Amino acid sequence: MSASPPLHLAVALDGTGWHPAAWREPGARPHDLLTAGYWAGLVTEAERGLLDFVTFEDGLGLQSSHPTEPDGRTDQVRGRLDAVLIAARVAPLTHHIGLIPAVVATHTEPFHISKAIATLDYVSTGRAGLRVQVSARRNEAAHFGRRTFPRLGAEDRDTPAGRALIGELLEEAADHVEVVRRLWDSWEDDAEIRDVATGRFIDRDKLHHIDFEGRHFSVKGPSITPRPPQGQPVVSALAHHGLSWQLVGGSADIGYITPHDTDQARAAVAGIRAARAAAGRAEEPLHIFGDLVVFLDDDPAAAKDRKTRLDDLAEHPYDSDAEVFTGTPAQLADLLLERRRAGLSGFRLRPGAIGHDLEHITRGLVPELQRRGAFRRAYEADTLRGLLGLDRPANRYAAVRAGGAPRP
């Protein structure tokens, strides 16, 4: 039996898988991609494996093989459903697993996101979260016509101008999260009276203007949606480098990192923890998950051959921001347990080809980790915060009204 706390595990769902040729694999079901049944089946399988949560990828432009611009390819999956709406559709069909859709803060108003995720929390009875992301893509900005961006190629990201633009977008995302969190608290938990005899449905004194004034947003509030069942649904973000470490440290409950070895993992964890302390939140819990793209099989050679076959279909070797793993579930378990020593509390796995690799996670990796005492054998909570060991936070405005200090 492992002496360490059990690992947390999540799966990142994107189309038919993270390899661009995954849609051509047997069992990929590309004709079902835009159906509710396809996504319900994936999430049901993830819940069968007792995973903590799934994330749903999203964006405001078509998928592209280019890191910053659209492409003209017709041999890869293009087009997707809205992530929040997918999560809301599958929520009533599941019971324990958390549901975390991606949202692009750069072009989406925080008031809209606050009520969408609050609604998802109600529909799922307390299993909602969000993954906040930013976009500097010019084609996506053109959909809205409110702002323009200079061209930002991969080679420009570490230039002073590139870092300034990314820093500005991440600062805006932090304000976005702050507005969303305040709106979730703008209704106290007992603001709804619903007393037919007296004719009082709400206690208006327990609805609060948030009066947020910042560089990027001016939002009065309150929300139109009562406080979510979790109080604060879980906020997460992907953090590749120091600038995004600050967003995770200051604003998130979960950060996803993409190290390619244990030393990189340890450095990222230390950087995020330092950012957490600098934000005055050192004592607040924060999960840091390592991301990996996985190609799994019962034989390591078969897993490698399958990736090679997909690479041949795509006409180039697949690479990723995250480490790409090929091997058996037992070998992956070895890697996860070794990598955990860097301070990671969990992992978000990206199936190379969902039709094949998701079941190798739920029916291969999970039993292997269970045999090693490193993963749950049953769900121990009914909310996402509960699964992650996060307390339900007090309402900041109720604390002020009661004469206490506001919650940051």
C-alpha cells in the first residue's frame, strides 16, 4: 500500500484524440463527433474508471496545425461543439465525475461565463469547473471586431513585445476570474426564501453588487443565477511558463503543467508555489497536475507502432507541448508515481486516440494504480470540490455583512 495520498486523475477530451490523424483510427467514430451520444459515452467511460474529472477542449476559431494562425488543411478534424453545452448535456447522465469545459476569457464576458458555469454546477449537482484560457490569434479577434492583435508567431513569444502581449492577456484573464468568482458570491447561500405564505421569494439584502472596477472590466452585479451548489466551482488553467504560473498561483484551484522530465516538473511546481505565495494565497490549497499525451497498449511495441502508423497518416511525427508517452499501463503507472515526487498531486492524460486509449486508461491504468494503492476504488464525494479535497468556501459578502473580513 502506498504511503502517499492517492493520485488524482483526469482526462482531456478533444475530438477523436490528440493525434491529428486519430479520426482515421478504427473505432474513432468521426461521424458521431457532433452528437450528444458520442460525448456522453466518453464521459461515462471516464466515470467508470473513477476519474476525478474530464476537461472539454474549446476555442473561438477552427482547429489548426499552426500554433498561432489558421491553416487550410482538410485531412484533420475541423469544427467542434461548445464545451460548456457539451458538459451541460452529459451532466444528468453522470453522477460523480467532475466536468470542466474550456472558456476563452479573451473574448468572452465574465458575466456570461459566471452564469453558464453556475448553471452547469446546478445541472451537475455540484460537479462543475472551468478551464480559463487566453487567445492572441488574430483570426479569432476578427470574429468579434472589438480589438486587434499583431501577428504573434512561435518565434515571437519570447521577445519583449511577445511577452508583453501574453502578460497583458493573462492579467486580463486574472481579472476575468476575479469577476466570475465575485459574481458567484453575489448571492448569499440563503438569499432564496421561497415562502409562499408570506409571498417572499428572495431576501434582497442578501444579493450584492460586486462593483468591480479594473483595467479590463467594470461589472456591477449581482449575478442573475443564485450561488452555485459548490459555492465556488473549481477554476483551472494551463501553465507553460512563468507568466502563466502567475495566473495559476493567483487565481486557480488547479494548474496543469507540461514538463518533459521530473526536474522540469519540480521547477514548475516551485514557480507556481512561489507565485501563490506572492499572491497572498500560500495557505490555500492548490492542485498541480502534470499533462501527458498517452498511447497505450498491452505491449510497448504495439503502442509505439500505433503512434508510428498515425504519424505516417499525418505525414509527420506527432509532437506536443506535453510529454508524449508510448507504452503499457504498467509503465505509465511507473512514470506517474515517479513524477509525483516532484510535488504533483495528479495528472491530466490526453488520449492520443480516444477510441483506443481512453479504455486503456480506465481499464488498464486505473486497475494498475489501484493494485499499488495509489488510486481510489470508489468515489468518496458527490462534488468536484469534495473529490479534490477542497472545502466549500464561505461567501465573501456574507462575511462582510456579518462584520467579518472579506474573503480574498
